[in-house]
Amino acid sequence: MVEATSIWEFVRRFPDDLSCLNHILDTKFGVDRVCNRCGVANSVWLKSNHKVASCYQCGVVVRPMANTMLHHSRIAPRVWFYAMLLFANMPRGTPAHFLERHLSISHKAAWRLGHSIRRHIACLRIGQARIFSNPSYSVQIDETILKNVVDISGNSSSVLVMGIWSREGIMTFPLRDRSKDSIIENICQLVDRRVNIITDDFASYASLSSRGYQHARITHSKGIWVDGNGNNTCGIDSYWSYLKRYFRTTYKRVSMENVISYLKEAEYRYDCSRKGEDMFLKMISSFPDIR
Ligand SMILES: [Zn+2]
């Protein structure tokens, strides 16, 4: 069962801006608020203006929102937290026009809010980046073309996306091209040699065996979807269906430069759902610099 924070839990835990700011401080200094400079516990507290915190022992001043997505924002911290709850609890993404109506803010502010939350998720995601190294789990690798993308001139375009799927998680990223060099270079960086790889029979994957990988090629070109050992690409294929539905129904026009943050949001939501994790609690577990 997927865990989720309800609106009632949210209201109880974050009744005001102060509770949100204190939570950010807790993520940065721990619940015992140890000062980074003097090392004294229970010393870092918000000042009366709530915009800065300081250590009562050594006097060092800390800005809890500096460089995070809340940096220099006129939107109240509790609204940011509530918007994150919406992101977490809406299964197919949170478009700007919904945030605009739901939060009674301008479209520009709603777009910036959503964009910053997506960058926050991307930073959390990149912070967790690791190679696929568990030999107990095969990885399925494929690439697809994502439409719904606009280029810098506002013209409809598309982007080539590569996906690596295993029972541990999903990772996707834009791919330069479908050449062997481009594909193999990414796989060698992201997948440990001890891990079995399953792909279709596209020619660019052919040299994986010579790179030291156990490689199963499923000959989709001949209408074969499962080999004699039960290897298949159902995991990555079902992720592509999920991702394309996500873009088709919610994010219908995404700028090329922001594609990566939308990909990371989709990954984050998918992995949280599969692992039964509370996406909101994960999103507020850390406030990395997004600048
Ligand atoms: Zn101190």
C-alpha cells in the first residue's frame, strides 16, 4: 500500500509558516539543532522576524531558505509546503494552471512554484544518484522518443530519452543520439559489470557482451517478447507507457531545457509508488541548494 500524507495530517503538523521554517531548520541542523560553527546543541533558533536563524552561543546567522526553492520567494513557506503536498498526492503531476486556480496565485507565480518544486525533486534525485550495482537484479534498458516538447523558438519538437529500469528503481535522461557510442558510454557509466542487462535487438546494444556484461537480447524485430530464460523488457516498456501518459495528460508542452526536471519528477513519483513510500515526507526530508 502506498503511504501518503493526508490534508488533515498536513494541517496538524504544519499549522503555520513558523512550523515549516522550523522543519527546514531541523533538516539542516538535525532535531537537536547542533551549530555548524561552535558545535553546541540546541543553539540554533529562528529570530523574531522568522527570516533568519542564529546561534545563541556563537552568534552565527543562518538563512534557512537561502539557495533552496524558497529563496527570495514572496510565497509563504506554508504555501510552498502545501504545493509540495499537492505534487505528492496528485498521481499524474501538477500543472501550473491547477496551482494557479487552487492557490489563487498568478499564472507566472504558479509556473515558477511548480518549476522550483521540480528542480527541488531533481536535486533530491541527483543526490541519490548511484550506479545500478546489485547483481541480484537484472536491468532492462531501452530508449524512446518523447513528444510534447517545444524548442527554444516555441516549435514542436521531440527528445530522445534513455531509460534504465530494475526492481531497485528507474533512471531516465535525455540521450544525444542513438549511436552505439552514445548508448554504450552511458551504460558503462551507470551499470556495474556484474549486473545482467536485458535489451531489445537494436544494433547499438550489440557490443555489450564484449564490454564484459551478461547481455540478453530479446529479438523484438521477430515478434519475440520473452526469451527461453524468461528475460523480457516488460518493466521498462510499462514505464514508457506511464511516462507518455504523464506527458500526454498533464504536461502537454514542455520546454526542451526543462525536460530533465519533468523526467525526474516522473521517476520520483514512480519509485515512491512502487516502494510504497510517502512522497511528501521524502520531498520535505531535505532542502538542497537548487541554485
Ligand atoms: Zn554556534
